[in-house]
Amino acid sequence: MSPAALQAYNNAEYVKPGVAADVLSKKAQKELWKQANEASLPLRRLPRPHPFQWGRDAEGRDRGEHTSIEDFDARRAREDRLFLLQIRSDRFRNRRARERIGFVRYDTGESVDYGCSEEDIETERLRRKEMADLRMELYGVRPGSYALDPEWDDVAPIPQAEPEGALAAIAYPDDYAESMSYLRAVMAEKEHSPRCLRLTEHIISMNPAHYTVWLYRFAIVEALNISIPDEIEWLNAVSLEHLKNYQIWHHRQLLLDHYYPAIASSADDVRDLARSELDFVSQMLALDAKNYHVWSYRQYLVRKLGAALWPSNDPGYGGDEEGGGAELSDLERLIDEDVRNNSAWSHRFFVVFSDPGRSTPGSHATERDPAVPAAVVDRELAYARRKIDVAPQNQSPWNYMRGVLAKGGRDLSEVRAFAEGYVKALGEEGEVVRSSHALDYLADAYKEAGDRERADLCLRRLAEKWDRVRRGYWEYRRRMLDN
């Protein structure tokens, strides 16, 4: 009944014979009749309000108007059943509370055993599930999974504290909000237990980017001395489901940092770990060959397990899968599959020129390193030239070749003739340029040799024809020739 209809009904009740005359003045009675006439609701048609509110069904209808007596009886039976189950559940909770606190008989001083068996716990778990189903049927609400689990009875969940009047309060799903409330509670108590480990797994399945949960999970793994290989096996499955997640790889680094000291003295164990890790990294790169997080972890892996991965540990580098050459072999395979994979080129440069056996520790990537053997520089220059021949317009090997020359302390003129092979009749009518990157390289090589005119010609042709999108950049480079 709307407020207007309710007001009209009350007015009509007052103007019944013998009612208004006893309590209202004639003027008040007249005003009541006026309101009743304006509402056009005759006395005989006004419905009486229901004495009980039964709520509404799934379609929003009043249960009191559309439910039969049989339905009412069935509802009352479900309510009675829920009430009985609640009493039994409360008794179980009281027993568990006494078990945790520990009671002693006042007369004998003996402790009272309130322990619950596994059968009792399982019975309570089924009881709460039935209660949840009944609440859903009766009231349309269902408790969370942790509230239904007797294992978590001793934890008082801490809900998310949203500021009053927040403009953009986050509408968390009920399952996630409940899980996080229990996580806050156990973290506040610094609890490290198997149930907390399962809790982190549940939250990670819903939000794998939650870095706090990952840090807490590692603390649990460390405190419980959980098998690192088992944890890595679980992590592999999570990684394959969430390819772009960063927290997964940081967690993996923490696991290896924790596990490595236990196997560092065994070369075979280190080699086996390196092989298994690289196998999984290869599996990830097969799904996304340019995944930045995976490549970052691979670089960490080479540094951490360097004894099994650095090329210098494989004399002559013959591509032996059991030796240090295995890393370069795999990189060659990846570059052969996609010569434009700049991540693979970058990692190759790191592996070759950060090898402790063939480099100076702390040497900058763009400075000469006298510890790098000349044979390594020659080998890498030849490798870059071969890949440039495959795809001349691919910038990655051109940049790689510049880096190799810098590491070897060699001038750009050393491969100038190679770059000139991609440019014919520059500035003339029959001009042919097979690679704009060759022109860029030649501009720097000519400048280094003091040939400003030819360097300017290279940059001008880039701006005018071969890379007009970056015309402003090439014009800037031309102005910088005088400097």
C-alpha cells in the first residue's frame, strides 16, 4: 500500500460512524471527509494492511498475497529446521571454544576433554552447508565458504575498512571480500600454517597480482620449510594460466634464493635445477616469445646458476646441451625462429659480454672491455652480419653489432664496407637503399672518419625519402654534425 492509499484508509477509518464523532471536532471530521473524497477510495474497497510481513519472492511479489497455505507450512518447516541446526551448530562452536581455552574441574582439578573428532568436524561442515542452503531459500543470503568451514572458527575476520562517504568504494565480489577479511586476520596474528597456505592459494586464484599475498605465501613456505620443488611445481601451473603476471616471477626468485644454498655444493643438483628452470622458461617463451618478465627472470637465472649456464664454462663453445653453451644454443634457436625478437638479442648480449670468465665485472654495456677475447668479438660480429643478411631492415642486429664493436673497442669503420653493401648510388638517380639502418650506421661511421659531407648526405636522404616519418630527428642529427 502506498503512503497516499494508507493515509486515505486511515481517514476512512476515522470517519466511520461512531469513531470520528467521539474524538474529532466537526471541522476535523469535515476535513477528513474531504480527503477521503479526493482519494476516490470508497470505504468498502479499501484493503486492510496485512498483520504479518512475509517478504517478497524472487519476482518481487508479496509472499503474503501469492503464497498458498501449503507453501507457508513448508516455509515454517524450513525455518524450524534452520533453528534446530543453528542450536546444534552453536553447541559445536562452544565445544571448540572450550577445547581451545582448556577447562579444569573445580572439584578434582582435572582437565575436561572437549575435543572434537574428525567425524564431528565433518558432520558440522555438512550441517553448515545445509544451513546455508536453507538461508538461501528463505532469505536469499548465503554465508561465505570460510564461515561454513569449522577450521576457521577461531579466526575473527577483519573486513575492509572503507572511509565514510567514499566516492569510489570498490565493489569486491563476496567470495574475494570474505577471503581477504580472513587474510587480514591471520596476517595480523602472524600465523604461518597449512590453512593459511591454502588461503593464499585461493586468493591468488582470484587475484594473482596481489603482491602482499605472494609475500605472505613465501613467509609461510619459509616458516614451514615446505619443499621448494613442490612449490615450484604448483607455481608452474599458476604461471601458465597468467602469462603477464609479474608477482609470479618475483616469488620464483625468492624461492630460488632460499633453495640455492642447500644445493650449491652439488654441481649435479645445480645443473639439474638449471635444466628444469630453463625448460619451463622455454615453455613460457613458446607461448609469448617477448614476455618481458620471463626474460628478466632468465637473466636472473643465468646470474644465479652461472656455473651451469655461462658460455665460458664450455671451452670452445660447441653447443653442448650439458655445458655452458646450452644457453647460447637456445638463444640461436629463438633468433632463428624470429630474427626480430629484440628480447633474445638483448639476452644474447648479456650472456656473451657479462660472462665472468670473459668480461670485467661491473663493465658498462657501452664501454670497451679489454677482458673480452678478440675471438668472441669476431664471432659475434660475424653472427650479426649473417642475421642482417636475413632481414636487412631489422634494427635488432644492427644495434647488436654496434654494441659488439663498443665492447671490443673497435671503430665503426671496421664493418663500414659491409653496411655500404646495402646502399647503392646514394643521392643519384639510380639510388637503392635496402636498409635505412645501414644509412644510419654509415652516417655515424662517416662522421667518426671525419667525412662530414657523406654523413650529411646519409642523414638528408633518410629525412627526404627513406625514413620520412622521423624527418625531424634526422634534421636534428644533421645539425649536430657540426658539434
